[in-house]
Amino acid sequence: MSFLQALTLFAVMVSLAALPSSSVALVVARSATAGVSNGIAVSIGVVLGDLLFVLLVILGLEAVAGLMGGFFTILKIAGGLYLIWLGLALLKAKGKQLFLQEIDQGKRGLLVSFSTGFFLTLGDIKAIVFYASLFPFFIDFSSASPFDYGLVVAITVVSVGSVKILYAAFASKFALYMQQKIIGTAPQKIAGGLMVGVGSYVAFKS
């Protein structure tokens, strides 16, 4: 893979990662309601999910991804239902409780955020078809070297991860600003509604 090809692939993947999507909404919702660390945890989960698809494409294991689909769908639904529960808790909470300090804190919250991001990504098994269609424009797998494979993995991690983490940082700062400037429960209601919407999409999308 030439430098120009690598740069072009990076630009394409950054652009795609920045588009509004369920993963972006999940990163924003978790960062706004549980802090930037949870948004970053979601981002890591999304990146690892994408990375697994990339590795499957490199290894030519599309059939394995198909077999995994049913199992990951069950886990994805469970994660989506948990998000709905958190969102409803926000909607019902009284006062300015934008951050779920009692409901969703510490390592448990980070693990939930990571797992939800990971299984949200894996729930979209069609993504492997996308990667299998995209990568041949930039790399010839029949003659690719280990360096080329490593470069594809690095581009995936940096492009997807950096965009999602930027979303997490922005959402967290915006949530703090809103909490300080707006009187009442409007911020937490908006965040709760967003989380219920994301959870519903994660759990029930086809």
C-alpha cells in the first residue's frame, strides 16, 4: 500500500466515522450522561468491533462472521435494553441529575459502556461486507505484506477511535455547560430521551 493510498483510506474512514450513526449517538449519550470516560469506553468498544470485522476480512472469514451474528444479536439486545433503563431513570429523576453518579458509576459503568459499543458494532454484521468492498480499492490482499495488514489495522484504530473520542469530549463539555447554564431538568430530559432512543435502536433494529 502506497503512502497516498494509506492517506486516502484514512480520510475515507475518518469521514465515515464522523457521519451521524447509532454509534455516534451512543458515544454522545453515554458521555453526556455518565461522563467523558464512559464515552471513551464506548469508543474503544466501537473500535474493537470494527477491528474484528477488519481482521475477518483480512483472514477471509466472512462465513464465520455470519455464524457469529445470532449470538451477538442477543448481546446487542441486552445492551440496548440496559440503555433504555438508564434513559428512563434519567427521565424520571428529579432535580439536576444529569450525570448518573448513583445509577452508573465506576468500573461497572465503564464496562457497560465498552460492552454496549462493542456489541452495537458487532450487531451490524453487514459491516463486514462494507469493509470487504472498501479495502480492495486500497490494498491487494493477494500480494499484501504483513506491513500492509498492520497499516490497515492502525488506520482503522486511529481513524475511527479519534473521531469517536472527539465526539465524547465535545458531548461531555456541552453537557457540563448546559448543566451550569440551564435551570431545571431540561438537560437530563434531553439526555434521557436520547439514551432511550439509542437503546431502542440498538435493541430492536433489524
